Amino acid sequence: MASLTLKGLTKRFGRTTALSCVNLHVKDGEFCVLLGPSGCGKSTLLNIVAGLLPQDEGTVLLDSQPVDSLSPRDRDVAMVFQSYALYPHMTVAENLSFGLRMRGVPKATIRERVLETARLLGIEDLLEQKPSRLSGGEQQRVAMGRALVRRPRLFLLDEPLSNLDARLRDSVRLELKRLHRQIQGTIVYVTHDQVEAMTLGDKVVVMCDGKVHQVGSPETIYSQPVDTFVASFIGSPEMNLYKGRLIRKDGCPHFVGSGFSLKIEGVQLDLDGCEVEVGIRPEDIRIGQGVSVALQVKVEMTSYVGSEKYMHGRLGQESVTVRVPREADFRAGDIAPLSINPDRVHIFHEGRRI
């Protein structure tokens, strides 16, 4: 396996800048997830690393050695596409062995690697089947196997689970995590699904408009977003974000929003009178619990998401979403008391975390 380093990677398509000075380091054996909305440059970056697209500026290094002048074949990376791209006229065994046969690997070695990979992925009984006879999950395993059997320096996965239904996607996601632990390979994985990113990644790279906004562990990305884009993009339901001003009253900073005021204790801020944004995640708001910050919300509706229940209402003139206990019984028009832990309040100035 190999480490991956990107230095100042820039790519333009006419007047559109798809990537803007991207810098990134992925350690040997690390599972790195590129996360962002469609069109943010994730797949473009992956294609440049694979050698399928040339960059306009910057360099790609594997194990600290530049590979910009090397062809895709000579970079020794394996890519798994969203469409799986299996050869329909070949059996599973032939699909798995195709890359090795093209490289002139001895037949005995090919047979050994194909069987080893098939056992690892649990597809030994499918080796004589053709792709048209396989389910979506089975085809995904074969596509993964075709990459694994080569034992490349780097795995590149471009939204490989997006064609699967939700239940199967959850199952395959766990299998992929276990597989990474077994092979200890270096993986760069592209997705727009934050659940995939937070579940799979050792490192998450949040991108938007061709730029990297934040790089960190899933825990850091979630609990300490560097800007309002990351704060609103990560989390489901998304973070409650409110624009307002900071004022000092009774010796403590207060956030004054549209129709409500929030006391922010234990925070030293030199931004009196400045416009800021305050962010509060739905799970960091409590209904009638504690008295650190007391507010009231007018209930509009409740919603159920599996084992969780959310209340949606109005806080002053703003909308608010709160995770509530499953047994909570709120009806439209109810007035409910809220409390917010000041330690869990996120404050942003000019879009950046402070």
C-alpha cells in the first residue's frame, strides 16, 4: 500500500474551476472519505489521482514520489466505479482475473488470488455466474474483488454503493469497513452521503465548489465544524443556524436573534455588536430539562425517524428542530419550554467558527 499526497491540485474546465488548490495527505492504510454535494469536485479529484484526467496545476505523489507523468496503468491504483463496469460476457471468475491476465501474471498465481479474494468477499459460489445473474449487492462485491485481486498501492472508490437500496447499502457498508480492517489498504472513497462518510472514514474531507473546507476525524467534523457550510452539511436533521448580533448584558455575552435572546455563558468574545451566526444541533436542545438557558418554542409538528422523534416549531421568528424523547406528546400549537447547554452552542463570524 502507499500514502497519497496532493499539493496545490487545480483543475479547470473552460471558465469553470472544478478544483482549486487542493492539498491533502492520506496516510498508508488510511480510509479517507471525500464528502460533499454533487458537483463539488470529488470525482474529478479521484480521476486525477487515477491518471484519467490531467490537472492544470499541482502534483500527485504516492509514497512521496510524483506520479503526474505516469499513465493510469503505471500508477498501480485500482478504481471501483458507481456503475461497477463489469464485463457482461465474462463469468465472475473471468472478471476478477482480467486485470491479472492483462499483466501477464502466471495462471497458478491468478487462480490462487481469485480464490483468496472470492473467499474474502463471500462470493466463492458465484465464480461461474455472469453479472446478469447477480443481485446489485453481489455485483458490487465482484467490482470490489476485481480491485482487490490486483493488490494495488491505492484503492479509489467512486460512490460504489449509490446504486443499492437503503437496506442493502447499510449491510455492504459494514462489510466494506470490515474488509478494510482485514486488508489494511489505503482507500480514497467518494460519496455525497454523510452517513457513509461518518461510518466508514478514518479521515473525512468535506468539499464544496472545488475547495476543501475541513479535514478531520468524523468526531471532529461533527463536533467542531470550521464554518457554516460544514455545520449545515453534516448532521441529520441539520444544525439549527440563526443570524443575529452579540451584545453584552449583565457582564455576559448574549446572542440576540429574530424574536429571541440566548445567554452564552463561559465564553470570552470580543465581538460586541457584531453580526454572527449561532448553531445548535437538535440533540443539544432539551425540552424542559435543566435551566441553563430557558426559552419557549411554539410547536408546529412532530416527525418520526426510526427510533428517533423530532419536534419542529418556531423559536421567536425562526424555525427550530429538536430531538425529543419518544414518549413526548406535543401537538400543533403547544408552547414548550426549551433549555440549551451553552457548551454545545457553535458561534460563527463571517462564516467561520470562532
